[in-house]
Amino acid sequence: MSADTERTPGWPLRAAFSGYKLVVSPVLHAISPTQCKFLPTCSEYAYTAMARHGMVRGTVLAVRRIARCHPFAEGGLDPVPEARQPGSR
């Protein structure tokens, strides 16, 4: 799927993610200065998942991703899956 076919999330979602990245994320990194195990980060993954798949499926994908983030996880590149085209299986 190209970037042209992704949905643009509404301003409340964009504002929530911007606020998280500007305020909450730096505080969390100050408390626990570990690096993210995955690329993209969980917040970037969640934003992209919601933009690509909508609020419900995007939230499910984001929660599954956060559940995979634990001290024993290998981490690495974990891109958001492409959205299915209508009529495809």
C-alpha cells in the first residue's frame, strides 16, 4: 500500500500522539533510559497502524505489538502490516 492510500487520522489522534512524543516519552526515557527494542517505536507503530487499518484494527495491532515488548524479546525491525485490498483474502 502506498502512502497515498493511508487514512489521515483525525486531529484528536494526531494531538494525542504528538503530546505523547513531546511530554510522556521523554519522561519515561528519563526514568528508564533503555532504548526501544523495536523499530519503529511502539508509538510510531500504533500511529501508523491506526492510520493504515482504522481505529479498531489499528488498536488491536498496537496492543499486540506492546505485548511483544518485554525484556526477553529479540526486537528488531517490525513494520506495520499492509492493509488488505478490498476483495483479496
